[in-house]
Amino acid sequence: MLDPNSLGTIFLSWVAAAAIIYASTKFVKVQWLMYTLSVLAVVFMLFVTYFFRVPNRTPVTDDPKVVTSVADGKVVIVEKVFEKEYLQRECIQVSVYMNFFDVHVNFWPLDGTVTYYQHHPGAKHLAFLPKSSDLNEHASTGMKPANCDDEILFKQIAGTFARRIYTDATIGNDYEIGMRCGVIKFGSRLDLFLPLDSDIKVKVGDKVKAVESVIAVLP
């Protein structure tokens, strides 16, 4: 399955590849160069198509207090911070960095109700840098878990090469763990803000998968 919000990007990559192949076969007289350009165009087209894949994922548990990863990637931050945009309190921040080869479709981390959503335009700093959380283009989503008094927040953060963030979130709607919640096109990061007394199950350097990796257990 392919991400429906990315079909336009996939189509453009196919058109670009077809144009490059046509131009190289018609105008490039050096045979090895013609074949090289054509192969590179096909590789690019296939990579973009593969990049926006939506894998089938099954939640690791039905425990309503378990928070699973929103994104595939590598844990780059686990620390106590003051979340100033929405929660307005100290939290545990867990950040996952996605490289070009990770799945970039994002999934809801638990069962709950969306209480906040805001898209922020911004810069294009490298996504693994701490300042990207506030300065880069990002989308922030707050959730009230089904069986917890404390809300959580996650930020989808664009990186240097990311150019668009989609979030399928409507304030007041209920969503289930494991459902697709959006996509960040190309290199990016996901910040998750959890209650201080959450039982964190990951550490910096861990590789995680959305839906299948437990990030924390809520109090």
C-alpha cells in the first residue's frame, strides 16, 4: 500500500523519470552515458515509490497505557524538558530520527482523543539537531489518552530535505493505536512528550518501529 497523501509526489517522480529516459535516448549519443542516465532515472522513480510505502503493522499490546512509537527510526533524545507550546509543563521528551530509508508514514501511538493541532511553518535545519524541534516546519498534535488523565503531545518535524507534512487529525475526534496519522515527506524527526512519571522503555541509540515498539507506559 502507498500513502494516499503522497500519490502526487510519486506520480511526479514517474513523469520526471520518463522525461529523463526519453531525453537521454533521443539526445545523448554516448551509449554508456545514455544507459547510465536511464538506470538512474528508474532507480530514482522506484526509490520515491518505495519511500512512501505504508507497512502493515499490528499493535504489540492492547494495554491502554502503552505508548508505541509514532515513527520508524533511531532514538536520538530521551530527556526531561519543559514543553511550552501546549502542555505547559515538564515532560519526558523522546525523539526519533528518520533517515531516507525509514518508513516516513506515521501512526497513532495510543487510543485517545485529539485535543490540539497546529501546523507551524519554519526553517529547514537538519532534523537531528535539537533546535529543529522549534525552528523547523512542524505539526504538533495533542492527545488525551483513553485511560489516563495526562495529555501527551507529538511533533512531526520537517528536516533539511522534507518539504511537506500531512497530519490526519481533527480536534475532538477519537483515534486508535496503529492507525495511520500522517506522513513527513523525506528526512525528518518525531518528538513525543510524555508525563514525567511515565515508565520509559527506550534509550538513545535504540532502533524503533511505529506501532511495534513500546516507547513508554503511562502512569
